[in-house]
Amino acid sequence: MAGTRLDPIDRKILAELQADGRMTNVELAKRVGISAPPCLRRVRTLEDAGYIKGYHAEVDARELGFEVQVFAMVGLQSQAESDLSAFEEQCRNWPLVRECHMLNGEVDFVLKCVAPDLSSFQSFLTSELLTTDNVGSVKTSLVIRGAKDEPGVPFDVLEERLNRSD
């Protein structure tokens, strides 16, 4: 298991930064129970090793005028690796597509999209997504409301699992 390569202090650092990526190194060190210099070294090591991919502000899409959120289930005509990669690259170039996940099963990809309004999404759907090479089918579901949106991982579950295996 990948998480076992980290010691409890590293996992605590990751959990604290996941909860509040803006805290100072001094505050982080205090929360995890070590002094500031080794804490900063550990954070840099975690960044270099790829455990920390970046720091981001959580913005309110609706407050910014993005009223529409849609999940699009995309079926491709070909699942050859080159075709899958080409579709993923295309998704990275579409600003309205915020997430793209390849799935196992009936649907090849699920896309999370945001748009200012329904007509903007419809325009994207009809002029870009549906006309993309290799796209065979698209089914969309408009989000009415969200009940949970938790980024990251549940560190408490990881700790419980690691403690059971000791």
C-alpha cells in the first residue's frame, strides 16, 4: 500500500495541508508536533515525491456566474489506446470540462462540466463534444444540487487501516 511508505508525521502534514493549504509552516509544524525547519523539509520532500500536487483556492462557481454543472457520459467508437489518449488530450483543451475520468463499463468517460448557462453548455455539446472524432454517444445529466464535494482523501480512514495492520 502506497500510504505505508509515509510515517505518521508525513501523513499528518498531508492531512493538515489538505484541510488548510494556506497555513504558515510555523502553524503546520505546531499542529504536527515538530519544529519549523524539519517540517519545511518534509513538505518539500512530499512535494518532490508527488504526494502534494499543488495548492489551490476553492472558488464558488455559482458566485462567479457558472450556474450550470453537467456530467456527460461519453462512449467512444474505438477504445484503442491512441484513441483514448487523443480524447483525453482534447478534454484537457476544453475549458468547460473541469474533470475527465476514464471508466470501466458501459461508458468510456465521464466529464464534469461547468458553464455560465444552459445555452453555453448546449453550444459546447453540439459544436465541440458531439463533433469530436471517435465520439459515438453522449448522455448528459444536469446537476440540480450537490450534497457533498470533498477534495482529497479521508486520512482518518487511512490511519484506521494502518493501525489495524500493525
